[in-house]
Amino acid sequence: MLVDELSTLADWIRNSSRTFIMTGAGVSAESGLSTFRGQNNSLWKQYDPHRLASREGFAEDPQLVWDWYQWRRQQIVQAQPNSAHTGIAWLQQRLPVFLVTQNVDGLHHKAGSELIYELHGNIMRNRCYDELCDYSEEVSDVTAGLSFCPQCHKHYLRPSVVWFGENLDTKVLSEVERISSSCELFLSVGTSSLVYPAAGFAHVAHSNGARLVEINIEATALSDEVDLLITSSAGEVFEQLEKLLSDL
Ligand code: OAD
């Protein structure tokens, strides 16, 4: 493990009055959940994102898409937070740390984190496919079949996640942009930094003077820009950070 880099990071975290942490699928990898890109078993290496994660894909084959999300939900309900989730929650109890995630698995909540935004939604909720119908519900049965919306009875229920081609809430976007432009330290953790607008917040923070740190097991689209690169697993890094900051 990179002792110098970690102690630099620990000092920066200790002295930052506003730290922003952006997480991606890599944070949940050590909980046994596949990432979307990178490793051979990653989801988009095995499955076509346009068939499984777009409105058009759902319209074409709702049964296929529904079954795929139920399969993912079955894995997610079994998953437990790892040292990265619990370490971030631990930091939030001691320092001003704003947490935004691209993950839909709810593991930051499970670890007790105060999460500002789940940018891409939450897989454990359903909503109506019709954008004009406001029905949404918590998922109670991860084995239930595809069904019609109980409010409008016309359209299928779909998972309440953001698909390719769908917009994020504009209020959420401007709020996250505001926080990233005023933070002192920005940690990009376990994300390939390829999917926008989420990947853009690191640039906003950096151009407004924040220190930029990346924690990832491999190089990403952001690596060349960062002030500190920690090439290690997120679980290991946050476990070590808890030790280095144990006096907080
Ligand atoms: P990706 O799958 O694109 O990237 C995961 C990143 O985590 C990669 O850069 C890996 O190297 C890294 N990684 C893997 N294991 C790690 C570990 N133990 N510790 C640290 N890093 C590790 O995931 P995201 O960047 O989150 O969209 O993907 C962004 C969005 O693309 C997702 O939210 C999803 C997807 O399509 C939706 O679901 C809407």
C-alpha cells in the first residue's frame, strides 16, 4: 500500500472544510457487485446497455429488461456494505463530507451514510414507464413478474433508475454543481469517469481550486488531471484512512 500517498490524503481530508466524495460502481465491487466497465465480468462486457438500459430497449422487450433488473436486485439485496462504504460513513460523522453516488444499490444508505444524491436513482424502487404518470413504489418482491402500473393500468412498471438517453433532474444537477464548485477537496472513488454529467463534477471542482484525488484500481479518464492518484482498492484505502484519522 502507498504509505506516502495515503498520509497525504489523510492530511488533506483532515484540513479540508468541505470535502466532496463522488462514488461509482467500483465502491461496491468488494461487496460482490459487478462494475459496468473494466473487469472481464463487468456488466457492459456481458450485456448490451442499449437493450437493457434505455427507454427504447424497454419498449422493445420489457420482459427481458424486467428480468435482468430483478436478477440484479436479487444480488443487491444480499450484498453488504464493505470498508469503503463504512469508511465514508465514518468520515461523514466526523467531518463535513458531501457524498454523491452514481450507484443505484443503496449500499451507502445501508452503511449509515448521509447521502446527498443518488444521481442515477435507486434500483429498489419502481416507477411507471409513462413519464406523465407519477406512480412510484418501493420494491417489495425481487422475484415478482413484470406488471402494469397500479395507478394508470396502461403502462408497465419499470425500475426507477436513470437509463441512457434520460436526463437527470435539473435541480439536482445545479445543486451538485454548486457543491462541487465550492468544495476544497474532491475525491473520485471507484468510477471510470466516463459517464456525464456525473463525470463533469470533478472538473468543476478542480477548475474552482479544489484538490482532486482519484482512488481506483486502474487508470481512468480522470487520472491525468488529478493532484493525487491512489491506485488501490477503495475498501483498502478507507480502512487505512480510518486508522490514520482515528484521533478525529
Ligand atoms: P464503471 O463500471 O464504469 O467503473 C467502475 C470503476 O471502478 C472502474 O474504473 C474500475 O477500475 C473501478 N474499480 C473496480 N473495482 C474497484 C475497487 N475495488 N476499488 C476502486 N475502484 C474499483 O462504473 P461507474 O463509473 O459507476 O449508469 O459507471 C457510471 C454509470 O455507468 C453507472 O452509474 C451506470 C453505468 O451505465 C446507470 O446505471 C444509469
